[in-house]
Amino acid sequence: MKEIFSPDTFLFKVLPKAKPCTGVTYVPSRFAFSFECDGKQYVTSTLTKQCIEGVLPETVKAGEGFDSLIETYMLVPEGKDEVAFYESISSMMRLFSKKKRIGGFIILPTLHCNARCIYCYEEGRAQSKMTPETVEATLRYILDNCDKNGIKLNWFGGEPLLCPEIIDRISDGIREAGIPYRSNVVTNGSLITPEILEKMQGPWHTRNIQVSMDGAEPDYIARKRYYGDLDAYHAVMQNISRLSEAGITVALRVNVDEGNWSGIPQFLNDLKQWVDHKDRVHVYFSPLMAVRAGEGDIAFWKKVLAANPLIAEAGFKPVPYTEPVMKFRIHRCMADSGSVVIAPDGGLYPCEHCAAESCYGNIVSGTIDMAAREEYCRTDRTRAMCRECPMLPECTSFANCPWVDYHCRESHEMLAAEALRRIIRNQQDLTENPDEDDLIC
């Protein structure tokens, strides 16, 4: 069998290779995921990241020519509890890489918004804004708990750009403390004035922005439902152009479902006309949660994957939905990795999607229960529905994760296979068509 990708070297610095044992029957690992690419069969381990061209034997014994795959856990002893094995590896890797400080701060200066998106998952929550007291408490909490080598801020909402003065104050406080920092902003993009852009380039240290849009102009207007008479569709297009021209990378999230899908070609054509610096604008289609939680999720994902070439044809960089990391995934999400969300009232949450009951403290009152957070985010309680899934190491064993896909396993396998095909084809292109600079004369 031909090896395409080697196992994760860092993982095998911690995890010893398996020793083939005489008399033991070996079978394919439950984490061995098979897929096809251009008429060839491949197998990859979502645990070790090894990928081979070929098909694994149904059963094998040591010494029959497959010992190297036994050593890398592609083949395992029959009856092995691989979920328990994965959980133990995951716990070991987390301890090995445990951070003493918080990994990142997701700050919601307000839950107010100048739009009323029909799909907003924060609908029904109180429209609050940080008070001056909460702003100062937020700054103190960041300075007391951050990595002094650098701080990662992510401004979220609501619409965070409704409160530039809050971003100003916290950015100024961190800079005055002499700690390096950088920020990302998640925004609808309608409020990026020249003055805001100047702040992003300067004191806010903004590197990346995620802007959400909803397809062609009629769909955008109907779905965003902005307050007032703002021509937001063209204003956001212009702002994306300004951001990219200023050297700020834009991740353009296009929220889609069956209702706006037909307008996507027109939307991409409009975007193409407005934006000159296309290399700094990364575009991806994001099926709404109502789609992902519905019976038609697989059919719609297939439409999305088939439409990806339209993004490149318009001159923009498509963003992969699943980019298999070629190393063991220690953390899968912000809740799992130690980031914190600070709500407008000072409440602390594992992530912006977590329910109200996941709140584990408040920085204004000083009542913080880290044990409650750790209990909520435990990763050693793999859900029953996940125990048979080969995608578990690529997904999460964080049992309280609120994201749900109707055909969870099927969609993850489909997206992972598509990503792996892309990587294999790119690798083949580099082999078959090397750059002139790489040729030896």
C-alpha cells in the first residue's frame, strides 16, 4: 500500500507505536475512514491522520505484511475499545499542551443590532449593552487572565460596531498595559465608516473581519431587515472593497438555504464588480442551522459543494468547509480550547452559541465558578450517538455542544472526503507540474 500522508509526528512523540502481537487478530480501526478519489480507493485515520492508497484487509495477523499499519493504529486488535482509547489519548494530549492562561476573549459589547435577521439565534434575548462599569471589569479581567505574550480579541454581538467607544477603551487599556494584542471583528459590515476603518488599521489592531451576507440584493434586503432606509447591500459591498484595499482579510460568510440559493450567481457577480482586491476576500456558503437540522441537509450540502467553483470563477478564494488538520486535533472549538465569551452584562460563557444555563460566572460581581465551566465542557463523556462514528477525532466529544446536524455522520464524512480529495489532487498537481524554480537542470 502506498502512503499518501504520514501519521502525526507530534502525536507519536507522546503515544508509542503499537507492538504487533503474535496470535492476535487485527481489524480496521473504527477511525479508519474510506473514500474514493478519481477512481482510486483511499483510507485515512481520523485519529492519527495517516492516509494510504488502497483497501484495508478485513482481518490480519502479525507478520502477514501489515505490521506497519498495526504500529500506527490503522489496524487494531479485534474488540478494542477505541473510544476509551481515544478519550485517554485526548486527555493526555490536553495535559501535555495545557495552557495556563485563557486562549482568547470573545467580547460582546452589545446585543443590540441595526438589522433584524430572520434567522438570528439571539432572537428573544434581552437587548443589552455594556455599562461603563462592565467595560472596566472586562478590561481588568482580560489583563488579569491573559497570556502576557499576546492577546487575541474577537468582537462579537449583536453588532459590535454599534459600540466603537467600548472597543476603543478596552484596546487602549491593553496597549497602555504594554501587552501585544490583535483583534477580529464579526459584523454585518454596514457600519464600517472611514473613521472605523482607520481605527481597525490603527489602535484596534484588526487583522481579520467576518462579514455576513445573505445572497443577492432582494434576498439580502428581505432577510437582514435593517432599521431605517440604509442601502445596506451596496454599502456592505463598498466596505468589503475598502477593507480588502486596506490590507484586512475578509471572510465573507454567505448564509444560504433553499429560499435564496437561486440568487447566488447574481450575488457573486455583484461582488465581483465591487471588489478589486479579491485575493483578500475569502468566500464561503454557510447553510443556515434550520437547513443543517433538517432532513434535507445532505442534499443541500451537495448543492453547496457543487457551487464552490463559482467562487473561484468570480475571482475570490473559496474557504474549505472541512480542512482536515494533518495533526491530532487537541481542541475542536472555542469552548473546548479555553476561550471565554464575555456577555454585555459581564456574564461568562464557554462559547457564543451556548445556552443561558452554561453561564459560569460574572466578572462584575466577581462570582466565577471555573469548576462549573470545566464540568460543562468535559470531553470525556462521548455521546452514545458519537461512539460508533469514525469522524469522532475530527469532530468533538464535548457532549454539551449545541450544534446539531440531522445527518451528522453522513455530512461530516461527505465534507471530509471532499476536503481530502482536494488535498490529494493539489499534491498530485505539485508533483506533476512543479514550478520552474524547483526544476534541477
